[in-house]
Amino acid sequence: MKNRLTALIVLAVAIAANAFAASAQTETVSVSDPEGITTVTVGTDNGKAWYSISHGEKLNLPASRLGLMTNAFDWTSVELKGMEKEEVGIDYTMNRTKASKVSHSASKGTVTFENPKGEKLYVEFVVSRNDVAFRYRLPKEGETGSVRVMDELTEFNFPEGDDVVSYLTPQSDAMIGWKRTKPSYEEYYGVAKPLSEKSQYGHGYTFPCLFKVGENGWVLVSETGVDGSYCGSRLSDSRFDHNKGTYSYKIEYPMPEENNGNGTSEPGIALPGTTPWRTVTLGEDLAPIVETTVAWDVVEPLYETAHDYKFGKGTWSWIVWQDASINYEDQCRYIDLAAAMNFQYVLVDNWWDTNIGRERIADLVAYARSKGIDVFLWYSSSGWWNDIEQGPINVMSNPISRKKEMRWMHELGVKGIKVDFFGGDKQETMRHYEAILSDADDNGLMCIFHGCTLPRGWEKMYPNYVGSEAVRASENLVFSQYECNQEAQAACLHPFIRNTVGSMEFGGCFMNEKLSKNNQRGTTRRTTDVFQIATCVLFQNPIQNFALAPNNLEDAPEVCLDFLREVPTTWDETRYIDGLPGEHVALARRSGDTWYIAAINATEQTKEYKVADMMAELKGRDVRIYEGGNSPVIREVEAKKLGKATVSVPQNDGVVIVFKAE
């Protein structure tokens, strides 16, 4: 009898498992944006959850895995139980990104999965015309109040094809580079590479990741909403599935070696809880990629601020004059430069604590404020996870020292900090960013991050956050002639990839021809003066610390200096006009009633534009064109002659068009 009962139980389990697999193999659900342009389909295949995304009538992402494995729950094999749908409005204002007012509708579909033990997992999809955001929601069931997420099965699959290419930057090894501070999102991008190509270090690729899916258009993959409750993620190297003819990129967590081995690679979640949002932006052309706001659409502010933070432009001695300039006299010269340029800030970089001293920093801040200039001070983030010697060190990593230091800065009238050399994406590191931001806001301090991770919705989440490097930025031009030779190509990448998902503290706009203090030696800039001022529009960051030097008041073209005095750093609207990543780019940004169109060219072929075509529906008047390469001039065009006006942009050159909106 006992054996028979056991056999019946085994048979019942087998029948249930087969029914589970059968239902999982056939059932699908879907959700589309309110216009019916983008559709997400979700299903299971033999217990494996998947999703696909189509845009228009084209399948941009074939079936790609979903699923989570935690130390308490296993959702790698699930049954699809259904989807609940609702229409949601996305409506908010911001003052630090590519658009000040965002208003559109989206559809939300919440999918319920259940594993063989009956434990539920929810996946929330938010679908708008050109964007999909999704995340996992873990309920609290039973006594388990927290989990450690051991693996996320999420994949992004792309079809095989010679015309399917990627624009990716690799994740570096951990604990390498300058003073063992990597990874810091400063590697080179591969341009139009085949999906079969493996990453340089074998660790996959950092977000954001751009793909050209043949005739189907473009896809940008990233993530948003990462705070101290999770880690930052990346994409794995591609894996080719011969049966499906697809290349698969999987979500990967930080490497154990990051941050000198401190902290776990797998994030912990308090239940109920959610993962960050994975985002996919789709477009037949590059306009949706350049103009997307999905990084901010699905996140919320994490705290209110009592402070009215002001954005603007600053001078920064270190980028050209380097470490030797961190002394009282040279910093006064850069304060005077900021005042002469009608800027708002000066950034005092590393070693100020020893080269100037804390007492004289108080005098320097007072001198700056007497000139109408406010001060940002540099700090190391570390700690115990790299070998950085530049001071101040061991301040931002210690909560007691950090709060004391921030109160001191507040009393002095310092307005912001630049914190450098983080080197990792672990949850412990994300908590460090968040702690710095929160303590800084208590003291009215804005935060810039360098040697750091990608910002993931932070402009909306943290009111005092103003930008991150997270790119191979301007300092490399000073260090290497190769970087100068490649500047144009790199600049033609950022508006389509890195800068489209978050503020980018690049620190560019050099007016020196030779990148040194005396403008007589050092690396040689290959791009023109007009190219440089065009990047002030193309690169978006609410506080722009430009690479000007005091000598530029005498040797730089007045046309460029006047433009830098005028150009905004915050924008109300952004429009894509033309371009191809790594080759050329033209886009428009509006501030108030004034439009700025900027274009640069990295190719050997001169780009010819009709001004009326560049303005298109952006109707305007009082048109000024900045052109002329290294002999910049302003050409004013009457409205009646606008239709015949053209501009030429040779290699390494640029153009800027400014006009009032009608």
C-alpha cells in the first residue's frame, strides 16, 4: 500500500510538472503603448520565461530570457499566470537634463509568474511609444524578510546579420589602472562592431549599450533607478544561439574583486522590494535614442531639499595647468577668469588641503565670493579600496569625518564637491554614493562625481546631484596626442550613447592649441575653435567646468569667449537633427525662447547642411551662425534669405546656429 501511494504521488507530480510545462510553453500575454507602436510580448517556453519587443511592424528584440535566482526563492522555472494592464501618465518637470517638461502617456503591464512551489514573482513593464522599462517586483511571502539575489537571467537578444552592429564600451578588469581605481567607465568605445566580437577584458560591457539592428533601426539598452538598495549592472559578452540565430547579452553583476574585494557582488533586497529598471529605447532612426527621457520617466525623487541649487559654468585650473596649479595664487587667477567670463563657479582640484591649507581655503572662498564666484572643492572617495594619495583622502569614506567636513564647508560658503575615484558597481559602493549625496544635501552642497559609475536616473532621484564623468573625458586629451587625434570621433559618440541617458561631466571646450600652461608645448588640439564651442551644446551637464585658461582672455577669439559667456547649461528641449555615431552629429537644444543647433564632423568628407533644413519645424528669427574653424566669425542671416543659406562642416570642425523661437 505504501509503495502504491508513493507511486501515485510520483505520478501526480509528473502530471502536474507536464501540465506546468505545457501551459508555460503555449501561453503568452502582451502590452502595447497607448498608440500601439511598441509591443512587449511575454511568455514561457518549457518553464523558461521570456519577453520580446516589436516596434511598428518590426521585431527588434527576439524572445529573451527573464528570471531571478535568490538565496531563498528560485524563479528560473516558472508558469505564466497572467498580466494586469493600466494606462499611466508620465508628467514631471526637471531642471538638470535634456528636457525641463516631460508629459506623455504609457501603458503598464504587470506580469505574474509562479514557480513550482507556488512562489510568485512579478515583472512590471512600462511601455511608451519608443521606450520600454521593466523591473522585477518581489513580494513578501511567509517569514522571509530579505533575500540576496544570486543571479538575474534577464537577456537582450539580437538577430544575426552583417548589418547588425554594436557601439559598446567594455567593462575593465577590477583594481587596475591609476592607483588601482578601475573600473571607472573610461574605456574606448567600439564603433559599428559585429556582435560576435568579444569585449577587451572579457567582462562584457558597461551601460548604456547601443545597437544598430539592420533595417529595423536602433536599440539603446541601459538601466535606471539604481540607488543604495541594489548594485549597478552591465551586459555580458555575447553568446550566439545557433538554433535561434540570435546573439544574447545577459545582465551581469559586479566582479568580486571590485573595491578591493569589499562588499558582496550580489545585491540584497528587503521584502517586498524591487530591482532597478532595465530600459530599452527603440527607433527607426536615431531621434528616439537622442531624445529619450526613459531614465527619468520611471523613477521618483528620494528626498526633498530645502536648498535652491543654482547651475551654470565654472573654471577649472587642473585640466590644463595640472597639479602645480593647486596653489592660492593660481586659484585666484582662475577665480578672476571666472569673473571675467561671467561664470558662476571655480573648481579647486586635488591636493588643496596640503598645497593651500584649510585656513587659506577659507580666505580663497571669501575672495571668490567677493568676485561673485562660488567654490567647488575636490575630494577622494576612498578609503580602503584603492591606492589614491591625492588629498583630501579618508574623509568622504567615513560618515563621522564626512559630516564634520560638510558642516565646515557649509559654514565657509562652499557650494559643491567633486568626489573622485570610486571604482566599482557593488551595492556597497552605491550606498556610498547615496550617503555622500544625502549628507551633502543636508549642508547645501551639490555633488559632481569623477572616476565613477554611470548615473542611473540620479538627476531626478537626488536634488543636489549635478553630473558624473563616467566616460573617457577631457583629461585624456592633455595626457596623450592619440586622444587629441581621436577627439572628433569620440565627441560624435557621446550624444548618441553616454550623454543620452545622463548628465556628463566632460570638462571640455579647450581654447589653447597646445594643452599646457604656456600654450607653447604639450599635446596639440586637432579640432577647431568652433568645434570646441559646439561641444558646449552637444554635451549636456547642468554645471559645465570648461577647460579655459587665463591666457585665453588675450589669445582666444572674442567670438568664442562671448559665446561661452552666453551659452546655457540647462535645457528645456532637445531635438535630433542628423548624424551617425562616431562620424558626425547635429542636434538642437532650446533654452527659454532660444534654440542652439550644434554640429561637428569626424569624417574626411565635408558635411553640407542647408540651414533651413537644420531648423526644419523649429521656426525662428534673428539667426546667427558661428563658423570659420580656427578663425571663427558670426554670420547673421535674414529670414527672407534663410532658404538659401548653407553651412559647411569639414573634418574636425563644427558649426553653431543660434536663433529665437517664433
